[in-house]
Amino acid sequence: MAEVDPSARPGDAPQPSTDAGGPTGPRYDRRSMRDVLIPALRDALEALGVPPPEEIQLERPARREHGDFSSNVALVSAKAAGRPPRELAGQLVDRLRAQPPRHVVDVEVAGPGFVNFRLDTAWLHEVVRAVVAAGASWGTSDVGAGRRVLVEYVSANPTGPVHAGHARGAVYGDSLARILRAVGHQVDEEFYVNDRGVQMQVFAASLAARAAGEEPPEDGYRGAYITEWAAEMPAEAAPLTWGEARALLDQEEVLEALDVRFDDWFSERRMVQTGAIDTTLADLRERGVVDDADGAVWLRSTDFGDDKDRVLVKSDGEVTYLLPDIAYHRDKFARGYDLLIDVWGADHHGYVPRMRAAIEALGHDPAAFEVVITQLVRLERGGQEVRISKRSGDLITLRDLIDEVGADAVRLTYLLQSVDSPQTVDLDLVAAQSVENPVFYVQMANARLLSIDRVAAERGLERRPLDEVDLSVLVHERELEVMRSLEVLGEVVLLAARERAPHKVTTWVRELASAVHGFYHDCPVLSPDTPEPLRQARWWLAVAAGTGLRAGLGLLGTSAPERM
RNA sequence: GCCCCCGUAGCUCAGCUGGACAGAGCAGCGGACUUCUAAUCCGCCGGUCGCAGGUUCGACUCCUGCCGGGGGCGCCA
């Protein structure tokens, strides 16, 4: 399918180059309505002699009848004001009506004492201009500026292909990084390579066995890929070195097919060579959090909230997996990150307390270390569970998954719901190009919007510069819905970033797509029946909608074909 | 036994720092194409938000205890 890069579409840069110096009108600020309404409420409270609460809350009512913005100050401040919520709300409304804030056409008391604001449509028309001006950066902000964040994810062992079980973490981690960047954080992404230890030995032995035409050792790797790779392996190659390189190549390739790229693939073995592991142990000793007992070296993690102490060096002299992991995280902090986010699978959650303890033991703020646990994904095909088992060799690789349903579908599907909940994915459904598949619903919305430009070009119709177009004709409910949806992206992104919840962006994208389909259905742009001024305005709304849609999709790392 | 996640419509899931009569898609039923993509749109049907307490002016949302499902509790990674 023809894919487009959502972040770079020529048609999305409709700003006349002559205008590049700066927007002429008042610059739209995502928080502008808040910045208008909250102070207005505060002033009104003070005028009534009521001390305003620390934070005045302003929310978007779920129901249209409740206006565009709503505040619960009257409920919150009723006690302090010494009068019933509705009475206080009524007094606030009187004051606000006397001097209505910008764009406010009505203020009213509702329910138990809410103050509801109804706005004119001009503020939404400003949104269209703002989206067009922002282009692919619509929805971004700089609230997180200056914070350096490192997101570590996937980190699969270099002993085989990335399998379907890793896919959720891969897609989640990548999208989270995009979203954190969108709010201004400086984000790096890393893949930790466990290229040392027993697993690697077993892997090498398995490869060598297959190469020699023998069965892999007991507890060895039996996947079909071992046989395939063994056949590729030159006779003189060292199985461990060659095998690791082969695995990493495979992993990097398939992750790139998903548009998942890392700033660094951090090698565990490298830390042995640089002495980082020894240094870390010495550091821990110096801090007095290490005990020698039973011939082993222990981290006294119970001092930092863990339920038992943990072995760092086994009695046979080998280090456990824990010590290099600690060394890696020590290194992360040494590189100056303010926040470390690790994305782990559900099977590793028991490991969180010891890692957190180790970080605290090293003198770091444990709050600067966050672990997101992704719950398991159950794969089904036609209602039958598909087992992902490395042992049996019957494993579904990420590559299989991409081949079967496509990269965009893989990404959007995994980003459909919170990683906190276990997910069931029916492969037949995801592969199906049907209404049951949200991926196609969203991509269809984009394709339809783009078809307007295409058909217009065929008919020789011209879109006039936005500066010359009067958007005040956009009053159809379908048009308003699109604008309202576009307007909230910034807030959605902030929330998604704060809660580490990319699926909130997915939900938003689906909502916008729904609004777009409704608009497309009821508000013809190119029809001869549409008067020219309205056509121009709708056309620009379509441009803005496409821009917003692709901005959202860009945060999910999902592209959309130009036509379907 | 202890720890983590989940339990919302027949199914798959949303539900923002607690807010106004709980939302969407699919499935079911009934409508809408001489028009820029009907892969769409509209309407109807459908829920004691697992159960029981508590906090609050107000709880799907916070707290406690149960019940059910998944995952984890190694000198394995």
C-alpha cells in the first residue's frame, strides 16, 4: 500500500511563503480560553468577597447542553462562601454576564451549582487557522522543556527474532517517546542488549549443534530460526559472535519495519570490558549496602523496601543479571537524565522493587526511575488462541505479524488500549480490511479528506489563501464537531504524556476520524450546490482536519495511505 | 501465603486531577448513495460500572475487605 509520512506532506504546508515572517492575527494559544475564563472566575469570586480556591477547575462537559466549558468553583467554594452552591453560582453568573469574557455568549447555572460557559463559534474558527499554521506540530507544547528522559524498551535477548510478545512494548515505548517529545521533553530511546551470560552460551551451543546436524542441548533453543541461521553460518564462524550479530541484525531490521528506532543499543558485555560492572559493585560497597555471606555478594535491598536481599555475585564468582542491570542504570543517571522510564513485560514486574532499591542505594531519587509494566497480549486467530512459545519453536515473530497485517495495523492495534489491561488481539480481525477494524476507519478518513484535494485539482478548482477566506460560514454541527475535536489535541497529548498513556491519543484519533466522516458525509465541499465562500471555508477545514489527523497518527507512529 | 494488573452493554474496549441522566465500535433491528471514496452516515435495541462497606455536597473514578481472571514471587534472564 502507498504510505505517506504523516510528518512531511507538501500539501500540509499551505502557509504562503510570503507570510513566513509571522502570523498576522492573534496567535492562538491552546490555553487561551482557560487563561480568559479562570481569571474571570477568580475576579468574580473576589468581588463577592469569597476567597478563591488554590486552583480553579475548568473542564469540558461531556454533554453539549452543558456548554463549551464548565467550572465547579461554586461547589468547591460554597463552604468558604457560607452560602449554598447554587446561590454562589448564581451570583458568579450575574457578575460574568455583566462583563462577559472574550468569546463568551452565555453563562448559566446548572445542576448542583456548575457554572457553564457557552462560546461563540469564532473561537473554533481561530482553531482552524491555528491548526493550519501549526501544521504537523499541532498539539505539541513546550511544558516539558528542559527535562531529559531516557526510555528503555524491548531489550529482548539477542538469541532470536523479536517475537509477537515484544510487539506491545516496542510500539508502546516508541509512541510514548514521540508523545514525550511532543510536550517538549528531550527524549532518548535505548535497547539494552543482554549479550552476556548463560542464555548466550545456550544460544551459541544450539546454533553449533544445528550446524553440525545435531539436536540442540537440553533446555536449548529449538525454534526453526536456529536451524535456518545455522545453515547460513559460515563453518569458520564463532557461533556466539556470529549468532549475536545475526540476531541483532534481525531485530533491528524488523523493528525498523515498524518504524521503531533506537538512539543506542546498549551492550551488557561492553560494561564488562569498560569495568562499569566492577565500578558499580565498588560504589555499592563504598556506600555500605553490600554484604558478603554464604560465599556470595548481596545487595541489602531490604534497606530500601525490597522484601529480600538480592545476590549480586554468586558463590561461583559469576555475577547475576542484577548487577549489570544496576550498572546500566547507574550509567543512565551518570549521563545526566532527569527521568528514566523502563518498559517491561508483565513477567518482570516482581523485579521492580529490587531495581528501585538499587537505584536508591546508589543515592538517586527513586522517583526519577519509573517502570511501565505492559500486560500480556493474547493472540487469537478466529477465536482460537495462538500460543507464543519459544521452546516449542512454534513462535510468531514480529516479522510474521507485520507480514500478516501490515505495520500500521500492528501499531494502531497495540495502541488501541491501555497497556495496563491484558489485551486480546484477533489476527483475522486486524488483517481484515473491514469495518470491524479501527485502523481502516481512521485511514479511510484521511484518504477521503485527501480525495477532496485530488478531485479539486482534476476539476481545476482553486483554494484561495486562508487569509482571504471567511471561516464564519462554518456553523454546521458537523463542521463544529471537527473543530472541537481538533481543538483538544493539545490537552490530550499533555494527558497522554503525563499518564504515559499513548492510547489516549488513539482514542482521540478515532474521535476525530468519526467527526471527519460525519463532516464528509453531510458537508460537501466540491459540490456545485455548495456556494463558493462556503466551499473555500469547508475546504480549509478539510485541510486542517487532515493536518490534525496526521499529527495524531504521527504520535502513534502510524501512517495513512493517500487513497484506499 | 505475599506482590502487580484487570473485572463497565451479548463481544472488544474508552471514561481526563472524583462531578451533572455511564460512552464508542462490533453484533442485532430499521433507514440514507444521479454528489468529494456507502470501507461511510443516521436511528433503535442493549448496562444494579464484579460484590459489600467507607470517605465526600457528589464515587465507574479515592480507601478497606471479599469474589473472579491473568501474571509474578530463584545464587534463571
